Amino acid sequence: MTRRATDSETAPATGSRERSNKALDAFLAAKFEIDAMLERLATLSADHFDTSPDEIHWGHVGTLNHYRAKLREISDMAFHEGEHAE
């Protein structure tokens, strides 16, 4: 005769599965938000960050360098490069 597990024996596995599902949902929500930001940035870049080549001044350069620094930090973290190298 096989023994059936009691509710207390199966509860941790169920709770763990629910936590795992919630973690997956949160992970995917963050991923989709990142994907949307990257798509918007790619579109903005394709449009030269809403500037005309005839209107470029040092303020635009400073802004773009600031964007680049923030993206470099993220890229370095994601790929374990720069100061985040192992």
C-alpha cells in the first residue's frame, strides 16, 4: 500500500512553487520594461536624439556623454566588464 503525503508535507513545495512563479512574473515584468526602454532609446538614437546636425552644440555633447556614461555602467554590470569585471 502507498502512503499519501499529508498537507503539511506538500505545503512547502507548493509555497516554493508560488514564490517561484511570483519571482518569474516580477522578472518578466522588469525584462519587458527594459525591452521597452531599449526600443525607445534606439528610436531616439536613430533620430539623432531629437537634434538636427545644424543645431548641435556642446550642451548636446554633454547630455549625450551623460547618457553614454549611464549606459556604460549598466553594460559593464551586465557583462561583468570595467569596474564590474571579475
